[in-house]
Amino acid sequence: MENKTNGISKLSVEDYSLYYADFQALRDVTIELPANKITAIIGPSGCGKSTFLRSFNRMNDLIPSVHTEGKIELDAENIHNVDVVELRKRVGMVFQRPNPFPKSIYENIAFGPRAHGVRDKQILNQIVQTSLKQAVLWDEVKDSLNKSGLALSGGQQQRLCIARALAVEPEVILMDEPASALDPVATLKIEDLIQQLKEKYTIVIVTHNMQQAARASDFTLFFNMAEDRAGYLVESGNTIDIFTNPKEKLTEQYISGRFG
Amino acid sequence: MTREIFTRKIQQIKDEILLLGSMVEQATLDSVIVFKHKDMEAARSLIQEDQAINDKRFAIENAIMILFATQQPLAHDLRMLSAMLLVSNELERMGDYAKGVASNAIRLGASDIPIPIRDIEKMAELGVNMLHRALSAFVNENMELAAKIPDEDDLVDDLFNKAYRSIVNVMVSNPSSIDDASYLLWVVHNLERFADRTINICERTLFIISGEMMEMGVSDDEFEDDFDE
Amino acid sequence: MATARKLLKYKPSKFDYKKNLRARNISQKIAFGIIWLCAAIAVAALIAIVGYVLINGLPAVNLEFITTRPAGGVSGEGGMSTTIVTTIYLVIITTVIAAPLGVLAAVYIVEYAEETETGGSFIFAIVKYARIGVEILAGVPSIVFGLFGFIVFVSRLKLNFSLLSAGLSGACLVLPVIIRTTEEAVMAVPRSYREGSLALGTTKWQTISGVVLPAATPGIVTGIVLSIGRVIAETAIFWVTLGGSYRLPRDIMSSGRTMALHVYSLASETRAFDKALGTSAILIIIIVALNLAINLSSRQFAKKFSGK
């Protein structure tokens, strides 16, 4: 099945499989993700979408029993040959439940750049402000940067986490169901934010919300779980095509809610 | 089977469209009979019954909008529902054609101008037949059936040309009949447009199945606008 | 009870839930009654002991008592000034030795030992036995630590009775406690914080030092303060490593006497029960103050970082 896209590929995956010890969680995934676009990954529970997402910044390495086959490349460079710390700077992640550190808002954002060696207070202030502005949170918190990050509302916390990820100047931002823990208004704000971000970053977002994928992405990947519970890529394409006229019957069924 | 309620509601709307279609078919055939027998009473009541067609079209539209809002249809469901919106619109316009034929019957009144009634009857018969099959193909998503219909429009067009010629001849030979003759022209024009619109319905059928919009058949009528009053 | 009567008009249920409801309410009342009684007894006992000491000891306490050195002798003349200082010195030395060791050991066990599955069974074995060892040591009576300290530090290493010997022995005593509480505090830090930090491109150590440890600090501090309390309160272990001198310690190799030891000494070697009780009263007050301080500060800490 041809899964080529137009445009430049930021991330390229070739025959990628992932195993938890003996259990195969992902099977032979091959796909190219375009730069400066929002790619949505959809599929039923257990089909491996989050696992796949976490492969891009090697967060799966944290689990001892994981081993992989095939390769993933960032800008044509194999991510296993790059130092994982550097990889994670270039490929940032925002998690499903907002997880700000138990520090002040300022410290939450300054933590990353500090860890990467930025010491100058002026520069740090600049970074904090820029990141908060990009995450559309600056106006709401600019007078209370010393407030604890945990004192913000759920939607604000998630935007704080996005600002935190932006502060280390990544190239790719991975988002694992970023709005699933939020109320509808906060969700829409995050979607708008993601649209703004795509100008500078490549974004990959896992979502179980079909309408969100349809609203907020340019390119969509549909994963399904095979009978042996391994996840595989069923179809990929422009979001509009996938949602108005998908090629695979399985995709059609899933999108119309007539699965199982 | 998930989304049972949704599937059932789509089926209900399909049934309503078939119902609307048969209302339009009936109105069209009746309008020609009324025209032939110059039955003024019947013509007037036919014109009033057009309201029922309009109402049903709005009811269908409303039901589809509600499904859009509450069920967020995608892919095939989305194409089908939006096609149904358009088809109900087509049917309503076709109902207006029937109304137009009846109005022109009233305008012609007791005029004794020669009427190419055979051709008119034939055009209506062909058109209604095409509509019936087009709607059947539409609700059953039957591509083979839908693909055959556009070609039959040629027959209707031929009949139109013939009738047009004869009416123009009447106008030329008897200039005082131009007024009445022009009403006749509108009637045959309505019936020709009626057949054209059935082709639109076939195009929508193709759209639902393949996701592509394509023009089917060849439209060669000189009149681009609709004369239906 | 009009509502009760109304319910009777409803369709009768298959089981007599009303009787059951009454029975359940009664057994709840009994259970809570017993619990309350136990709590009351515990509190009463506490009040009795503390109250007795305070009531009988405080009269002997005055400014002079606190600021005068003990003078020795059968009737226990003098005050307790040097014992206060010695206690403070001992606390400092023990904590300085035990806290860094304990915290870092616990950090290793929790954070790096995860990799034992890939790091080989050797490390895995070490960590496993270290954990067991810590559990066992936590239950060992302090006199055993005292004897260990006496043999190793006082005799073999020739450190004699000194703050150093006592400090080292005390460190052995509180190390398991610090390791355990630190371990628990570090494990209680949500995994999401670690993931959030690593996803920013930080190294594991940066994550531990920048996010995990600060978040675990309240728990760690509690553990350390608990051990301080232990040091202040222990007698047997220091009796055999610190010696009995009531003089002010000059340096780390000097002998000395803590407040708890002074109470023991006064009570067993002299007849100055009043002074013993007085010292006990001061001791209790210090321990209570210490606990209050922990409580207040950890609540403040928690408030500050949860922003509530």
C-alpha cells in the first residue's frame, strides 16, 4: 500500500516493529510524516497509537522489555544513532494529563533551557516570555509567574506544558491526546493553538476524538489492531480525503462509527 | 451493529425521498392530463398541491440537518446525506415544473391553438420513467442502473426539438397566436428540463459511491434558464 | 417519622431491608464507639505520661538549671547546660554522616536499580539484598548498634568514647530509617514528572536532581527529622559510645553526655529525681516542639507546591 505524501518528510518510518518482550505491539509500519504539518493518528484502543508516538522520541526506551526492528529517521538521520538526550530536545512531547512540575510557572519553563546550559537570566526571561506567548498563556499569567504551576486550571496547565516543551526549541512536537482531560472550551483553545504552532513546528497528535482529528489535522494515519493484537497502519492520507472518501473499508467503518 | 439509530434514521429519510419522488411523478403526469383536457378546476388544485411538495422537501432538509448536527456523519454517510439534500432540492424544482405546466394550462384557457399533445405526453412519460428509475438507483446506490439513464435524455431532447419546431411554425404562420404559443413553449421546456434534472440525480448517485462529482450525459438545450411560471 | 410510615405503603421488597438497615446502623455505632474509645485511651495515656513528667519536672526547671553545668556527685548538683550542647553536636554529626549517605543510597535503589533488568543480575542481586538488609536493620534494637559501635569505633578504630564514635554509631542506627523514608518519598513522586522532564531532553541525573528530589523533599526532610528525634531520644546506643562525661565537649573526639543520658544518669546514680524529671520535661518539650515544627513546615511546603 502506497503511503507517500507530498512535501518534505520530517520523520520517516520504515518497516518499524516494536515488541514488549515476546508480544508484538506494532507491525511493519512504514510512513513518512510531512514537515510543518499536523499529522493525526487515530484508531481503536489498544492499536498501538501511543506506543508508536512514543517511538519518535524514544520514550519507549524507558521500558526495559521493549525492543524494536526497522528504523525511524528524523531529517534522514536514524534516531537510534543520535544521543537520546539530544533527540528529545529536538522532538518534544506533551502528555495526556497535564503534568507541570511542582514549581513556579517561571521555573517550569526555565527548567528545560537551564538543563541545556542556558544561565543568563536575561535570556531565560526572554525564553519564558516567548514560550508563554506561543502557548497563548502569557496574558493570563504574566503577572503571576511565581505562582505554582499546579495552581492553574486544567486547560492552563496543559498550555503550560506546551510552553515548557516549546522552551527548548524543538523541531517536532508530539502530543498524546492532549485535550482528552480537558473541557470542551479548553479543548478548542488547544486546537487553535496547535494550528498556530504548525507554522514553525511539525506536529504529531494522537487522538481518539474523530472530530478533533478532522478539525485539527492536515494528514491522518489510521491504525488498527490485528487479531494477534499487534497494531498496524491501515491507511494514511490527507485528512479531508480520509474523512470524506477513505479508500479502505476498515477506515470507512471506523470513521463512521460502525466498527465491531 | 453500532449506530443502529443513525442507520434507521437514514433509511427513514430515504423513504421520504422516494415518497417525495412519487408525489412529483404523480403531479407531472396529472399536469399533462389537466393540460390535455383543459380542466381549469383540476389545474388550480394541482397548483395548490405543490405546497405539499414544498413542505415535504423542507421536512427532509430539516431531518438531514438534524442528523448533521447530532450524528457528525463522515465519509460515506456524509456524502449520502449531502447528496440527499441536493436531490430533495432537485425534486422540489421538478415539482415546480409540474406546477408550471398547470399554470400555463390556465393561461392558455380555451385557446384553440394547435398543441403537439402527443409529444408532450410522450416527454412527460419518458421523464417520469427516468425519474422513477433514477431515484431507485439513488437509494439503492446502484451504479449500473444510474449509468444507463442519462443517455435516454436524448430521446426527450429529440421530442423537445420536434415540438419546438412545430410551435414555432404555428407562431410564424399565425402571428396573433404568439402569446399562446409562448405558453406552449414554456410547457415543453419544463418537461425537457424535468428530464435533465433526473440526470443530476444520477450524478449524485455516482458521487455517493465514488466520492467524485462528474457531469453525465450531454446537455444541449438552448434555454439555460428555467421558465416555470 | 412520617417518612418511615410512608415507605410502608410502597411495594414490599424481597428482603427485609428495613430491619437490616437498623442492624447496620447499630453495628456502625458500636464500631465507631469502640474506635473512639481506643483513641481516647491512647490520648489519655499520652496525656498521663507527658502530664506527669511536666507537672513534676517543670518545678525543677528554671533559667539557672538550664544554664548551669552539671556538677556531678551523688545528689546531682548543677544544671543541664552541657547536655543540651552535646545533644546538639551529636545531632549535627549524626545527620551530616547519615543524611547524604541515606538519601543518595535510596535514590540509587529507586532510580537506577530499575535498569537492573538490563544491567545484569549482579546489580539486581545487590539492590535486592540491600533492600532486605535495610528492612532488617530498621528493626534491630539500638543497643546492638551500640555494641557494634563500641567494638568497631571505640575499640578497634581507637576512636574512644567520643562524639565521633557516637555519631558513627548513631548514623548506622538512623541510616535504615532515612533510606526507607527517602525511598518512599522518591517512589511517591509521580512517574509523569520524570517523563515530563526526560521529554525535555534532560539527562536522568538532571531529572532526579531537578525534579524528583525537590518534589520528594518534604518526605525526605520528614525522614531526617525523624532520625533527629531518634538521636535525641536514644540512650543505650550512646551510653556505650559517648561515655558519661558531663563536661562540655571540646572537639569531635571529646566525650560527652546527651540529655537523655543525663536523665538516665541522674535517675540511676543519684537521688536527684527532681532534676531527672526536670531534664525529662525539657526533653519532652524539645521533642514536641520538633514534631510541631515538622508538621507545620511540611504542610507549608506542600501548600507552596500544590498551590492550593
